[in-house]
Amino acid sequence: MAVVDTETLIDAWRRLLAGSGKPWVLFEHGTCVVLEEPGEGLAERATEILRAYGPVSVGGPAGDFRVLELKNGEGWLVTGHHPDVVTFVALAESEDPSHLAVGMLGRSRRDRDGRDLHVVHVEDGRPRT
């Protein structure tokens, strides 16, 4: 399993969210929080969301995930029980491309990000006034 570096993750999220006009915050293990109602303090708001919705507890909604294949063949997005919390898994990161394997990998990264809460990048996509 290859590990994707922070710059590669930032580039991937920039492509994925290009033109959305939404701010987003990237965490150390690849989880991104897209802020629908950002306000001020983007990193702090994203950290609050991930603290509440990142850690996994099996048997409840925090253990659920959905895998979305990216059309560009770059990898997958793994979603959870909060619509604005998504983890990117690059194609090279999973030896097993099944949705179960990719989903488990993405969910484990979301869990780590939800516990470590280490912001590595903040991007404010809102139009400047």
C-alpha cells in the first residue's frame, strides 16, 4: 500500500472541488471537510465537525461508509455519516480495488483524522468581494 503525500492530496482535492466555491480543510490522513456554512475560522469549524463525525464506532452510523469511484481513474472517495466529511483514497494506495477494501481503508483514515485532528491545509474557495 502506497502512502500519498500531502501535496498530492492537496492537488487531488483542488481538482475535485474546482469551481465549487466552497472552502475546505484537509487533515493529515486524507480526510477533507467541505464547509457548506463556513463563517470564520475555517480550520476550527472543520475540526469541530471532524471531532464529532470522524471517529469510528462500529455498529452505528459512524461505522457506515459509501465508496464512490472517480471517473478520472484517480481513485475513490469514501463518505461517512456526515455529508461534508470525505476521504480520498488514491488508486495506488489500495492493493484490493473492491469497494469493501477501499471503504475500510478510507474509514480507518477518517477515524485517525477524527482522533488526531491535524490540519495540513485550508483552502478558501469563496469568491472574494
